[in-house]
Amino acid sequence: MTFWVGLTGGIGSGKSQAAAEFLYLGVPVIDVDAVSRELTADNGKALSAIRAAFGSEVFNHDGRLNRAVLRDLVFRRPEAKTRLESIMFPLILSEVRVLQESCVTVYGIIDIPLLIEKPAFLALVDRVLVIDVSEQTQIERVRSRSGLKTDEIERIMAAQACRKERLLAADDVLTNEGISQALAAKVRQLHGYYQSRFSYLSRVTS
């Protein structure tokens, strides 16, 4: 039996680096964003349902999904966002479960940006790990790497779960206010704890 840790955090938190550190340690990592992109790539399983829901206007002449047009449509029309989510989320959940079934390690990581915002994803995990930073750190990091203005970053943050909501949902929290090496060390320490904890749980539940 493989136990699963849901990894999440707000924009600029360092969640992607944490996922990379777990992967470096040999822990399988399922990236939900990557699963979503695959579903909407050429010949992806979601394309026929998206075309049926939104028409050819969200596709290029070569049949490929026009992601920019779809993003704009979803941004302008809340009902379009709801419809797209109703298509994508069941497919994502199904694909992640298939990936989970192929794992034979003691534990794995599922990188889920919307873990708190979309509670259906909680059914995929046994434990929640939050990468936590202050809102000011989020703004500074995103501004330095992307050039976005503060008000634009704040709008993105407002569309995500707030820091308090993430912390309330967390079983484990890694604070990431320092340098990248510090986060790597914290991940290594947590990895040892997870290996010990989940190995024990595997023995007592088998």
C-alpha cells in the first residue's frame, strides 16, 4: 500500500521546489497540473468534451486547443469556468488514480495547487503538506521572477485559498522564508519522518 501526501501552497511559496526535492530523494511525484495539460494536449481525453461545451471557437484551425482563448473565456464568464471544471476535474481525478495504482513505494507526493480550493482532491491523499510563506514574501518572489505588478499578484492570490485556510487544512507545514538550501534540508528531514511513519502504518494495517 502506498500512502499519499498532498503537497500544496500559494503562488510564490516554493511548492514546485519542494516537489523537486522529494523527487530528487526518489519519492514518486504526481503533478496534477501536468496531468491537466496532458488531458488538453493534442488528442487529449478532454478535447471532445471541451469542443462539445464551448464549440470550435476555442480551437485553432489545426484542431489544437487555443489555451489563451479558453482562459479568456473562463475569466470573463464564471459559468464557463464552472462548466470547464465539471469536465476537467473528474478526468483529472481518474488519471491521478491510475498513476497512484502503478506505485509500489511506501509513500508518494501529489502536487496539487488547488488542494484546499477543491476539496474533491482531498480524497486522493492521506495527509496534507503545506509550503508556507507570508503574503509579503509571495508578492516579492512573484514580482521578482515574473515582473507582474503588485495589484496583479494580489488578484491571483485573492483567487486562491488564503494562508489561514491552507494552514488549517495542513497536517504538516514547511516554512519557506529562507534560502533554497534550507527548504531542501527541511524536505530531507520530513522525508525521513514520512518513511518511518508510513512504513509503520503499512505494517500495522497489512
